[in-house]
Amino acid sequence: GQQVMQIPQYQHVQEGEDFTTYCNSSTTLSNIQWYKQRPGGHPVFLIQLVKSGEVKKQKRLTFQFGEAKKNSSLHITATQTTDVGTYFCAGRSGGSYIPTFGRGTSLIVHP
Amino acid sequence: ETGVTQTPRHLVMGMTNKKSLKCEQHLGHNAMYWYKQSAKKPLELMFVYSLEERVENNSVPSRFSPECPNSSHLFLHLHTLQPEDSALYLCASSQDRALSALHFGNGTRLTVT
């Protein structure tokens, strides 16, 4: 079945440093979504990428979808303490609406 | 307010108890999901319902029994659970379209003693 690998599992940064999490799929994806889960909270949808090579930005967050539609990344510029949480990617393939989630990357920002 | 409401928020139960988790969505979605989230494991998909029909069951033990009486409500009936079943149980909903986003509830923190 489809597998979605996400690295790293944890990332400690000093406030102001950049952060990147990577997502790789064993199969070609039709789309990929990113979610954020704050400590003690629930996953919240951030964005969706559909096109090959697509890049989208939300303020300090930059999301990329690979040319082959098998990998994606989330980059945060100049992290803030409000960025703390676990970031999940979720990929879909074959027209299915049921996503496969990566393990998530937990971001810890030290002030 | 997430649009997806789960009750209770916390639940402590013994291994011989029977309890139910409830999820209600107010978003007009037609697909609903149960996920299990443990400290050391990723989000584990348990069940998916689309238009009240179960479309996915990821080899979940029979001590977990889902019920979807209509497209707005989803239950997870629990009986004779094990301590390793302690986890955060998340309900989510979406449209059953490939481009739709999942909307999660706040979850039920379950502790089995």
C-alpha cells in the first residue's frame, strides 16, 4: 500500500532559525496536504498542493510539491515560538479521498 | 469551534467497561473518520464512513465497534479494552472528494486502567 515517509521526526531550533520538514511517498500523489497540530490540540489543515512543481506561501511558510509529485516540503523562515507543534503531510493517490499521513515532524522552538 | 465536536474530551475506563465515543459534524460533509493517535505512533486510520457506509476498516480489533447512523454522527463503541488502547481518538470529516481537506475534532483522551 501507499507509504508516506516524513523526516525528521523532531527538530529543535533557536527562535529565528529556519526549519524544514520533508515528505516522501512511495507512489505518485494526486495531491498533498499539510496539517499543524499544536501541543494538546488537534490537526488543523494548512494547505493543499496539486500541481507538479507547485510552490505556495503563507507568510513565513513555504510549501513545495516535487516535479514527480512524490515528495513535498514545508519550510518556515525565522521561526517563532508560535510555530511550535507537529507538522503532518498527508498524501492522496489514485483518485482516493482517503489520505495517508506521514509520521509528523515535531518542531520545538527555543526562545 | 472546529465544526466537528467530540465527546467526551477525557475518558478513563477499566478493561471490563463498555463506553462510547461520540462525534458530530456541522459542516455538511459526507465522509467521517476515526483516527487513533498514540505517543509513539503516527496517526492511525481506524475506520472511514462515506454516506453512512463503512468504506475502510484498517484491521482494527473487534473491541472497537464503529457506528454511523447518519452523515452527521459517528460513534466508536468500546468494550473490553486493553491498556495499550490508551490514546487520543480523533474524529474527522470531509467531503468524499480527492481535493477536500479533513476537519478534525478536539479528540477524546482515553485512558484504560
